[in-house]
Amino acid sequence: MNQPTPAIVAQNAVRRLPRIALLLLCAAYLLPGLIGRGPWKSADITAFGYMAELARSTEGIARWFDPLLLGMQPETPALVPYWIGALAIKLAPAWLNPDLAVRFVFALMLWGTFTATWYAVYYLARTARAQPVAFAFGGEARPTDYARAIADGGLLALIACLGLAQLGHETTPALAQLYFASHLFYGVAALPYRRAGPVIALVVGTLGMTLSGAPTVGLALAAGSALYMAYERRRSAQAGADAGSTAAGDGPGYSRGALFTTIGVTVLAAALVFGLGLSQWKITLDGNSVMGEIRSQAKLLLWFTWPVWPLALWTLWRWRRQLAARHVALPFWFALVPLAATWTTDYSDRSLLLALPAFATLAAFALPTFRRSAAALIDWFNVLFFSGLAVLGWLYWIAMQTGMPPKPAASVARLVPGFVAEFSPIAFVLALAATVAWCWLVRWRTGRHRAALWKTLVLPAGGTALCWMLLMTLWLPPIDYARSYLPQVRAVAERVGQPSCIAELALSRPHIAALRHHGNFNLEPLLLGTDCPWLLVAPEIIERLHTIISLDQWRFSGTLRRPSSATDDLLLYQKIAP
């Protein structure tokens, strides 16, 4: 006997979100920051460094299975993201900057994540147990219209996640993992309704996760999905004789072929993991600081998944009698596995990124259970929160440009010392247009309109897109100055010119990648033997530097600091001529 659904939705509440409005919102979130900047520290420039080295490599196909940056393997055992970036560099025209070519391709991957998430939510909402209560005299939402409205809400919830903003606009393996995880999620969700597309997504998602630095997470997601399929098939067989339906009224079920396909893909991915030596789940649990780690991870979870985590918890509570239903169980599993990786590995935020499509899905299923008063409270909170952030953004930008008011201007100067602000008419017009659009959206949302399920998430998604647009227009120059290694590399170039080579000692991967990309320097490890006239040293080894090199042969030439950080110094030494 099925438990009643908590969703009560009339047909007039599932009107379609205009496609042009949804596309413009996605574009306003994807495009800002694509041009006008370089790779940022630290993971962004490091990943780009490996991609650029692969694109320059002439060692044949073997090097593509062992990417190196000055002899160092990547910290994330990934292959596919570096292949994608290297191919983008090789195929890009000569007039296009290599880092822009890579950012463009990875922006398409974020667009693919949006698409896969929308369709995953759509097919989950099509299941019978996710549908709203049938009214006695009709008028309840039609299944397809209801599923489309829930899917629109799921995509808005994903865009609203604060944690997606920066990591979703970088060119790192984490974004590739998000892309493949969302396709794996879509494949499992849509298999009962479609065949070719979901099977391709399932294969691409599982193998892509395996070769993108998250093999254990990908295997866990695929294996858990296979177990759930087997559970649903068994439940269907037990209920079939009683009700003559599939999955006890849960709509189309998983076929035997779908189950075997998922198991086969999981086995193939496991073979790749162990065959290529990718099994590297680096569990880091310190029993002496468990409470501190719990507090730190809890803070990360609260802000990273805001504003969807309260809605996800509300979904689990309101749908508690359907926890085994497909539209609750699958997103819960796809959120649980990345959460486990977040709490047990060093890659906390990048592991948590993979849970955002599932969190957004759970948040979407909270929409048909809200009362009008709760929706109004969410709306007014978002109006005040994002409007306040926009006002602060404009106020500090005016202070940066004019020096007035003096306190905000002093704060900006302290954060980005040495930065000289310049007025950009294009950035100003784009930021002003985004602000006007936000004002119109607030006026529309607070007006009297017919109810729509997705309206509750319009302001969070629009406010997040507004803030990102302001950051990537008004504030892009100072942010790029603060997060780029370009000022530091220019300082190196002013000192050394363009020598035949520069020796390096204990430099980090980000510094090596930045020196190679921004300065086009030929770096050679000092310990492998070199005759370069200049030497760059990491400050961490200064105390034992005399045991590594003969200080009689090198003269200290200065400390080169990245302007916005006191922890990214480079020590420059010049070789003393005999």
C-alpha cells in the first residue's frame, strides 16, 4: 500500500518558466569571467600548466597517460581533464589565448552539467510516487507539466549554490568530475524512460569519473545505483502479483538490461581503476582533532551548499514516507557519497562540489510541499540579502574609483596593494544592466502573479547570478590582480630579462606553471644539474639552503612577492661569474 504523497499542486501552479529567461540566466552565470583574466591560483593555474605541457609535448601517446609538470605528477590522479584542456589548446586558432580556449571548453562542460541536472530532475519527477495528490474533481498538475516545473526549480537551485560560483568557473579536474557525475546521475534517473541517451550518459559518467581523479567516488555511485536498481526490480516482482504494476506504483521500472549495463560499466570502471593504478582514496582522519574537523566541515557544508541544504532537509522530512522512492533515494545517495569524500579526504570543497546536483534535486522536491508563508519568508530574505550585497559591491567599487568614501577605499587598497583602478565603460554597462534586471526581477517576484512552483528559487538563482556578474565586471581587475601570479612573474622578468634558462629549487606546481605560462621561462631543476644564470628558490627551504647549494657561487638578488599574499614569495639568486 503506497503512502500518500505530501505534494499538493494544481495545474495552474506548474506553468512553464520561459525558456528565453532560463537561457539568459544560465548565460549570465556562465559568461562573466570567461574573458579579461588569466588562470587563478592555485588549482586553476596548476591544472592549466599540465594541459599546456601536454599540448607542447612531442614524446608521443605515452606522455598523455603520464602528464608531468617539470617532472612532477599531478596531485589529482586525473587524465581526461588534462586531455580535454590540451586538445583545446592544440585545436585553438593562433590568435586565441590558450587559457581562454581552455576556459571556453570548460564553460561548455558547466553548461552540460546544467543540462544533465535538468533532465535528471525531470525524469525523477515523472515517477508516480513523486507526483502530487490527485484531486477529487480533477485539476491536479499533469505529470509532464509537473515534472518540467520541478526540473526548472532544480536547475535554479543548482545555480543558486554558493559553492558552485568559483569552482564552476575554473579549469580544474573538479569541474570535469562535476560534469561526469551529473551525467551519471542523469543516466541512472532516466534509464526507466529512455535507452540510448541514458546508457551513453551512464558509460561516459562512470568512466569519466574514473579517469578524472575521482575513481572511488565514481565506483561508489555506480555500484550504489546498481544495487538500487536490483532492489527496485525485486520490489517490482513482489508487488506485481498484487497490484499488476511496476515498482509498486513508481512508474516505469529498471529493465534487466539496464541493471546488467550498469553492473558491466561498474566492473569496467573498476578494471580501469586497478589496471591504471588510480585507486588513491587518501583518507585523512586525525583522532586528536575530530571536533575541530567536524566544526570546520560543518561550516563548509553550511555555506557551500547554501541555500539548498535547508530545502534538502525539508524534502527528507516531508517525503520521509517515500525515502525508498526513486526521486528521494537516488539524489540522497548521490549526495551522501561526495559528503563522505568531503569528510574523509583533503579535497573538501572539491569533493563537496560533486554533491551539488543531488542537493539541488532534493531542494526542488521541497517546492510542492511549501506553504505560501514559508515561500514569502524565503523571498524576502533573498531580496534583502542579495540587494545588500549588490549595494556593498557598488559602494566599494565607487570608493575604489574615486577614493570616496575614504574607509571603503582604504579597505580596498589594503587588500590589493599596488593595484591601480581604471574605469571600464563596458564593465560598467554590463554591471548596471545586471542590477536593473535584478530590480525588475524583485518587482516581478513581489507582485501579484499566478503561483508557480519554481518562483521560490528565482530570487536565489537571480541573486547569485547578479553577484557573480558584479564580481566579474566591476571587480574583475582587482580580483584578477589579487588571484593571479602575473604581477609576480612580471617582477621576475624585470629582474632577469629573458635568459636561456632559470634554475628552480623546491618551487610549487602553481609557481612553475605560472612562470612557464606568463613568463615563457625555460625552468630546469637545480638538483638535476644545470648551468642557468639565475635561480628561483622557495622560502620554505631557506634554513637548509646552504646544505644544498654552495652560497659562494650564488648571490642573493631579492625577494619577489605576489602583491596580495605574504606566503607566495620567491627568492631570486644570481650566479656569480668565476
